[in-house]
Amino acid sequence: MVREKVTVSTRTLQWKCVESRADSKRLYYGRFILAPLMKGQADTIGIAMRRALLGEIEGTCITRAKSEKIPHEYSTFVGIQESVHEILMNLKEIVLRSNLYGTRNASICVKGPGYVTAQDIILPPSIEIVDNTQHIANLTEPINLCIELQIERNRGYRIKTPNNFQEGSYPIDAVFMPVRNANHSIHSYVNGNEKQEILFIEIWTNGSLTPKEALHEASRNLIDLFIPFLHAEEENLHFENNQHKVTLPLFTFHGKLANPKKIKKENTLKYIFIDQSELPPRVYNCLKRSNIHTLLDLLNNSQEDLMKIKHLRIEDVKHILNILEIKKHFE
């Protein structure tokens, strides 16, 4: 554990890690300060940072398990101490670290008797297990346990639904959030005649990243969300008298996506980001990985160009075109 004395600068805004420790392989803790802040600023920053830490950082986890020998989720097998449901719950707790996009496949194939742990998962090179000792099952007899796994990277959480069940394939509640908890507190003090504040931020992570890395990632994500406001140009917004309607650029399609014709329209499209278009996370990640971040980037690619993007299917391209067609009706 590392502790540092808190010192406050009265000249410039500074942040510092004042405490950090690893309670286990799957529980890291960090405590940070930001100071000096004017009255009210600490609460503004603290609330935004906590929401970004818990909701905007991506994580990796197992989202589906498949085995032809499993008739239903609550089955039990001779020679396996746990039920299928308990094995799925154990797989849900496996902590992974990766920078992958889309989905990857992994597998478990073990012969008993013996304990099955996270180290028995056969993973692609882009994924790493944080704690190899995590328990999955206990085989009490010489039987084979073979399970195919699906791994995804995303943010937030996803609860399994009945329509996600397939024969021999079972979805797992996905908790992608690497930050397990985040708190903020405020210490007020008087500096001369001015009342100032110190913001304390506490972060607990699952070990797939450190609290300091989580703080940096959340900060970058917050900045990305506010960038459109920094570049907003008033002349690109046309309001009708007594009506608060925004005129959006017209999108036309002639077999291919048409490029904007006017510089003014290009400036507008340049600051409309694709994450504002309600795209599915997988499609959004495919476009982002291909350096397509705005509608202008998107419109500068033909339908043939989009079809060449890795992991992007023809139905995804049709979905993108439908979204843009809908947008053009708002002009």
C-alpha cells in the first residue's frame, strides 16, 4: 500500500494519487485528489467523474457458453459437483483484460477428476486472464468437460433475455464494467478571503486495469463527449421564428453514399459524431476501428468501402444507410 501526504497548491489546479493498494488480484484501490477548486466545482467534477468511471469505461467478459451435452441451464451431471447454472455463474466472474473489438471465441476442454479453473481456458492471444485461480467447476470422476465460450468487449452491463437462448448455447449476464465502485468526497477550506475545495475520488477496480488507468480513461471519455460543443458553429444552426427546430444537412444516396457538396455542409457533418446515430456497439466499434468517427467520415466512404470493413456485415451496412435516410427527413 502506498500513502502520500496531501499537499495543496494555491497557484495551479493539480491532481495526485494519495493512496493505492492491491487487496487481491481482482480488487485494486486508489484514492486521488484534485485541488484547489472554487466553491461548487468539486461536486460538478465529482459527479461527472463517478458516472464516467462506472458507465463509460469498456471491459471484457464471457457472454455465452455452449456445449452440446447440456439439455438446459439447470441440468446436473454425474461426476460434476456444480450444476450447469453454477458453472455459468462462475464463468460470469472470470476477469479478463484485452483491447479487442467485436467478439472472440475461447474454449475449455478438461478431463477429470480435478478442479477446473480459469487457467484451463484456451484464449486467443489478444486476451489475458487476470486471476488464473478463479474456480469454474470440480470434476469428481474421470469425465470430459468441454465448453465453447464467446468473449466480448463493451461497456456497462447486459442482462440475458429469454430470446437469447439457443439450443446448447446459453447467454451469461455480462458485467463489462472494470470499475466496481467509485466515490467522491469534498473537503472545504479557507485560503485568505476565498473559500476553496479539495476533491477526493476513490476508485475500486476488478484488476483488469488500475485505478489510475481508470481515471485517465474516464477523463478521456468525458472529453470526447464534450468535443462537439467546443466546435459548435452558430452559423450552422438555423432556427425558424418561434420554433426551436434545427436544420440538419440533407443526405442523398445514388447507389453510393454521396459526398457533401458545400464546404459549409462539410463543416457541419465534421462535428456530428457516429455515436450520436444509435448504432449497435459492434457496428460502432467496427467504424471507429476504421477511423470513421463523424458523419463526414462516413459519407466519404462508398457502400463498397463499408463492405470491406472487417466484421461489418451487409445487414450492418443496410442499417447504417437506413439511419442516414431517416436523418435526411429532419431537414
